[in-house]
Amino acid sequence: MTEPRGISKKQAAAYAGCESLSAFNEWIRRGIMPKPIPGTRKWDRKAIDAALDRLSGLQPKIEAQLTPYDAWKASQNASAAERDQLVHKKAR
């Protein structure tokens, strides 16, 4: 049986590697992770993959289509995600 593409928030948080739902909620708030599929309470596994690919540098950024503010905001979100990872590693 294949994994479902639409997954719950708890499954999405675990899939993205978040240790808690509150951390996942923060990533959503900051635009690091996608919001649920419109009209549902399900997250698209492929949208999470795409977000993680962008964060890890595996997927080219589409900054050419972004306004200067959007490009700046995306870089701030990526930097904050990196800081969060360091903080969580030190707390262990």
C-alpha cells in the first residue's frame, strides 16, 4: 500500500521532522511549511517535500519572480529555520 498524499497535521509535522505540533505551527506561520490544502485539514506530502527541497538547496529558488520584499522575507525565514535547528540540537 502506498502512503497517502494528503496527511493530517500531526503526520505532516512528523514527516517534516518537527518534534512538536507547536514547532510545525511556527514553521507554517513563518511560511517555511505550506498551509493545508484549501478547504481541508490535510497537508500535501509533495508540497512539504518541495518546501524542504527549497530549504536544503536541492531545488532552485524562484526569486526571479519574487518582489525584493518577498525575496528578503524568504531569506529571513530560511535563516530563522537554520537557527531553530541549532537551538533544538543544543537543547538535547
